[in-house]
Amino acid sequence: MDRIVFVDPETNEEFEFQVEEETEVNGTKYLMVSDADDSAFILKEIRTEDEEVLYEEVEDDVEFNALVKVFAELLDEETSLDY
């Protein structure tokens, strides 16, 4: 799997994540990532007006719960393909 590094623009602190899975829903790209502590996060891709790509954590409960189901299904399919 790929690793991705994010930099906090205010502190320049770097955060490294393992990309576990990615998908697109209704034209929006989402990443499921984990950190060194094996905590998982779902990040939403945001494009600015000048086409800069940013990611923010999904905080809306309805959106998050729907995405958990999507990622669970994708990860289950990936696991069944390994056999």
C-alpha cells in the first residue's frame, strides 16, 4: 500500500499515513488511511479554486457511516480476492 504525508500548514508538522483503500462516491474521492498507532481515518478530497488538492477528515455522521459501509465492502472484496 501507498504512504501519504500531510503537512500542517500552520506548524509544518508532518503526519504520515498508510493508504488502506480509496474510492470515489458521487464524484468525490475518499481515502481510508491508518497511522502508526493503527487508528483509521476517512479523508475527503477537496479541490480549491486554483486546483490545489486538500484532504479533510470526514466529520458528518451520516456521510461517515455510509463511507464505513463502502470501505468495509471494498476491503472484504479485496480479502476474498487474495484466496
